[in-house]
Amino acid sequence: MAKQPMLKFVNVERQMPEKREATVRRADFDEIYAEYAAAKAEEQAARCSQCGVPYCQSHCPLHNNIPDWLRLTATGRLEEAYEISQATNTFPEICGRICPQDRLCEGNCVIEQSGHGTVTIGSVEKYITDTAWERGWVKPAAPAQERPESVGIIGAGPGGLAAADMLRRAGVQVTVYDRYDRAGGLLTYGIPGFKLEKDIVMRRNQQLTDGGVRFVMNCNVGEDMSFDEIRAQHDAVIIATGVYKSRDLGGPGAGAKGIVKAIDYLTASNRVANFGDSVAEYESGELNAKGKKVVVIGGGDTAMDCVRTAIRQGAESVKCLYRRDRANMPGSQRETQNAEEEGVIFEWLTAPAGFKGGDVVSAVTVQKMRLGAPDATGRQSPELVEGSDYDEPADLVIKALGFEPEEVQTLWGAPELEVTRWGTVKAEFTTGRTSLDGVYAVGDIVRGASLVVWAIRDGRDCAEAVLADLNAKASVAAE
């Protein structure tokens, strides 16, 4: 009888790839987790129980065939594991690094529920595709037949790039327009290198270029090129701009120097630390935490990126203010633990009431909070504790309060593009079709600020809808 390759969770403990010591990793922007060795990847993949109803798969936005590629990895069939993995996910090595697995696949693993510790799905996913790159299995698009139709994609983030990849593989002519000088969106400039090293993103950009995707960079729609011009050049247009407008913070002294937006801070850091760019605001100290008392306001993944970046820049101290408690924070618990190991101090149940220092910030006035009755979402609402104010010294305050959509109707001169009351583009679920013929929208510009994996899902779904619509039009034209 053949030896059972799976179900090893009873006698093999969960083991993540080795994590570099905090004292070492806080000195650079390199990724903090090592790669699995082949034997360890096979061993950890073999812990999968191959359950009849794979909750890991159903709780993955892409519905990745996780049990299948775990089994293939456990039995040494790695190229097949890669083929299964990439069949549903355009960027598996990126999701393996930055997805909040503790809230998605791993958080719903059946053996986790039984107390044996979840399968390390994300780390195995990363290992499979990194190996595929090393062995030359990852290929650029090579469509069997070129199509005459052209699609323009506004936004080179994960949603736009996922759609570009699928459309190009089908032979469609694809042009991607983006405001930045490098493609990738937040993958390039928003997420720090210690979570996602930039050569990982750049090689995907190169793969798309090699496959025939055309990139038009440093292109601000509404300034360098109008929305109508882009529509006129293409048979279909996909809006994948993401949400970049930072939520603001009021209160006395909110306009003081030294209070900055998270996106500006992270972009400057990524440019300097990962690409060696010269950034005036970084060199002047405006967007540089070195030697400063830093206070980050917010409890999401962006806040975690900011506090851990400040540590690496050599901040004197880094504190994070969040108005709820640890159990109710939206950011990844794994990231919070990493931040604490690196020296970040979390002040739970606190919120800013204002800022001291006049023209240049010197302190945050902090109010203590308590959790009261649940709100409409079921989360307990924070309530102010009267008379609990105190001043927290700060030389640099980073606002990481989330993002909102920009006013695309106004910026693009497109009042006919229908938006929701939240300012997001109104689009059909799964297809991305908008109120305008031949115009689609995907990712955060439709959902609001969300996860990279959802943007990839939206981009892939939209590409299928665009292909279906192009085929329908071609069929009518042929009659």
C-alpha cells in the first residue's frame, strides 16, 4: 500500500520559515522571513488534512485550489503545484507575502480549529512561485492568435495588472496608463520592502512588458491626457486607479508642520530605501523619522507599515495610537506582533484630540477611550473617558486613517461616469461594467480601500467580462 503523503498535522508541528531576529531586521528593509527549504516546504504542506469542504479555499477571495497545490508540493510535484496555483491567481508570490492569511485562508483552516495549528499556506504559496521563477517556469504571455481589439487600463496597481495579464494572454492589445514612474501601484510605493521586496514586483512588470503589455507612465488622467482621449483610442477602458485620497484629521493644531499623510511618508521611504531615488522631502527630514519621536495614528495595515518603517529609519521612539483595543483592530495580528518585537509601543484605546507646538508639532493631545455598545457593524463603539487627556511628545505624526476615492468625475471631466454616495465608481458586481458603454471599473475604486487579493480577483473577473463583451460585438459585426 502506498504511504499516505498527507494528514501529518497530528505528529508534525506547524513551523513558519525562519524569521530574522528583530535587532537585525530593524536595521534594513529586507523581507523578514527566510524561504522554506524544499524538504521543509514538503513537510509543512503535508500537514494539510485534505478535508472534504476546504474552508481555506472558500475563504480565499480568489478561491485558490489550496488543498490541491499543497498535496502536489508534499509529493514533490512542484511544477504542477505552480500550474494549479497560477491558474486562479495572477500574482501568487505576492499574495503569499502580503495577504493577511490569519484573516483568510489560514484563519479558516480546519486543523487550526482542532487545535493543531494552521497549515502555513502563505509561506508554501510563496515558496512554490519563487521556485517557479528560479526554474524558468513563469512565462510571459504568448497568445496563440492576436486580436485587433484594444483595451486601455487606467491604473497599474494589482487590479489593473491582473486584468492586463489575462487580456494579453487572450491576444487583446493592452495599454496601461499610470500616474507614477513605475508600475505596481501600492505594491511598488505603498508596501514597504520588509513585506514585499521590490524586485518581486519589478519582475512581474517586466514579464507583462515582455508579453506585449504597453505601459504609459507619468500619465495623470485629466492633465496629461483626457479620459475621453483614452476612451477614443480603445475598444474598452478599465478604471483601476485605487483610492489615494487620505482621510484627514481635524482638531486644534492639525495644520502644523510635522503632521504628514501615511501615503506620502511610505512613498518617500520606498523610493529612497528600495530604489535609491532622491526625494527632497526625505532629505530635508520632513518625511524621515530618523532621531524623532514618532506617533502613528491608526490601527490598520497601513499604520503597521508606517510604524515599522519609522523603526528602520532610526526613530528615537515609535508609538501607535488606536481608538479600540487589540482584539478589535483591523490590521493583521501577525504584523502587530512583528512591530512589537521591533520596538513599537501600542497605546490601545486612545485617540488624538489635537496637537501642540504651534507652527511645528511637539506633542499630540491624547484622549483615553473605552468600548461601549456595538455599532451597526457589531463592533463596540469607542467612547471618550472624560478628563483623561494627556500630551504625548511627538516630532513626527503620521496619519494612517485609511483612504477615500478621489473625485474622478471632476478630475477627469467625466460627469456622466456614475459614482456612489461614497465617491467610488458605481460598477456591476463581478463584471465591473459601469454606466458608460465600454467602461469598466475594478478594485478599490469600486470597493473602497480593501485587500490586494480582492483587487486581483476583480481584475480577473473584469477581464473575463471584457472578453465576453468584445466577442459579442465581434459576433454581431460578423453577421
